[in-house]
Amino acid sequence: MVNDNMSDKKSLIIYYSRRGQNYVNGEIVDLEVGNTEVIVDYIREITGADVFEVETVDDYPTDYMKTTEVAQKELEDNYRPPIKNGLDSIDDYEVIYIACPNWWGTLPMAMFTQLENLDFNDKIVKVVITHEGSGLGDSMKDIQKLCSGADIKEGLAIQGGEVNYSKSKVERWINST
Ligand SMILES: Cc1cc2nc3c(=O)[nH]c(=O)nc-3n(C[C@H](O)[C@H](O)[C@H](O)COP(=O)(O)O)c2cc1C
């Protein structure tokens, strides 16, 4: 058990997660709590980190397949979806957890909107990605660009269907990175 906020290391979790219709273990399901949100709760419980949720101004379609189409177009266009009340500064924090789903092999473009607006110099960055088979994909490559100047630790990939059984895995990763 670590508690970064009880030492001088203050931590922040920046995350995106899309509740509702999703694809888990080969079938369409309706998630009341997004897969990434489950992981964010573990990190918060284990570290006491503050939490910031990235929320898009425009909702994605309810339909999973339609969302994948919108997201694919956003990636192809290198689009930056507008976000609500974006975070302006992470100056108060030393460790930044970045948590989101794998969308088409990388982070959802809304994470690009948020992360490229922040100064990551001298921060410690820990990335966790939930996915449905592609693992971290190209996320870490993109994180290198988005978080330039940071000490980027080894990323953790968790399959969506496993999130409810992954607290100890998350804790081991937190303690070993
Ligand atoms: C738009 C979209 C694109 C996705 N693309 C991938 C992908 O390329 N590879 C993969 O393994 N999973 C992909 N998935 C599945 C999600 O990564 C997975 O279900 C994740 O756990 C969802 O997290 P969330 O509930 O926090 O949003 C995609 C899901 C969506 C909605």
C-alpha cells in the first residue's frame, strides 16, 4: 500500500472512459461504469490521488459500432475533440497517472486535446490502458510525444473483461514503477 499524497509526492489521475454500450469478451454489453473508471477507482483507493475526468463537449453515439466509426474518423483526421473545463496545469503534482481505453490502437483523441495542453517537464507519468485485445498498442509511442520531458514508466494494459479482478495487479504495478 502506498499513499503518494501522504508523502511529498502528490499524484493526479487524468482519465477518459466511455460508459454505456461497449464490446467486452466478444459481445456488446452495457457498462454502467466504464472499464477504465473501475481501474481509476483502484488507483485512487491505493494512492489517494486526485482525479480529473476528461469529458468531451459532444457525446459519442450510444451505439458502440457508430462510436468506433466516429473515433476512427477523428484519428484519421488527427482531430482534437473539444473538452469540457480542461485542466490548465499539473504544477501541483509530481506523479501523473494517465488512464483511458485503447481506441483504434492509441488513446482517444480527447486525451490528445487534454494532454498536449499541459507541461509534463519533470513529471513522473504512469499509463494504464484498458483494451479488448490490442494491449497498449501505440499508446506509449504517442505518450512519449504528448508528455515530453516526463519520466515515463512502464505502461500497464488491462483487458476490459478483467477489470473487476485486477486490483492486485494494479497495486503491484503502482508499487513497482
Ligand atoms: C471507439 C472504440 C475503439 C476501440 N478500439 C479498440 C482497439 O483498437 N483495440 C482494442 O483492443 N480495443 C478497442 N476498443 C475497446 C476498448 O478499448 C475497451 O472496451 C475498453 O476497455 C473500454 O474502456 P472504457 O469502458 O473505459 O471506455 C475500442 C472501443 C471503442 C469504443
